Amino acid sequence: MDIDISRNRRHGPIPLGADLKRVHSVNVRLNDAELAELNAARGPYQRAAFLRMAAMGKLPPTIPAINQKAWTALSTVISNLNQYQAAINLNLIRHIKSEPIPSFVLEDLIDQVQALRRELIGVDEDFDDEDIDDERDA
């Protein structure tokens, strides 16, 4: 008799190890002006996550207002390039005898556009936001 262990499997994220769990709480009191300034600065991040990033020196890059239009336009370009890449890969799988742009050309172009986007926000390398969790404000 086979036992179906899939029912006993835990759903959701894998629990963190004891050394990575956040068990310490720090309370901060702010006046109305300070809270308004915090809310304006944090953007889409939860208050606690933003304060943690600020304390650890890991604030996310911000896009200067002058570069916002270029940043948005380049995200559309990258999206289109990814679609072209997918179409090329699909044609290669189907063995369609066409002369598409070689795959490495699009990959290089995507890398260059992403490097330009990083320069627009003043970052030399990709920002990694895996440290940000989904905390809820009270």
C-alpha cells in the first residue's frame, strides 16, 4: 500500500533557520512631521522594512525625476526584447527555416539596456531586494 505524503507537505515559504529569524523588536516613536517624512521616503515598502534597510545601509536605489521617463521607456524596450527572444527560441524549437537575429545579439542588447537603466539610477550593480519581507504595519 502506497502512502500519499503530498497531503502532509507544508505549503508556503520554507521556514528560516534559527540564525536568520527576526525575533527582536525595536519600537520607534515619531511625531506627525517625522511620520509624514518617513511615509514620503519609504515609497512602496512597509515602514518596518524601510527602517530596517535604512539601519543596515541597504536602501534601494531611487530613480531621479529627470530619468523617470527614460527608465520607463527602457523597461518597455527590455520587455519587447524578451518577447523577441522568446519568439526566436520558439522558431528554433520548431525548426523554422528563417533567418532570425541570432540569439546572442539580443542577449547582449538586453544586457546593455539593463546596464543603461542601472546608470540612470546611479547603481553599478543590480539591486537585490530579497532581504525585504512582507511585514504589515500596525
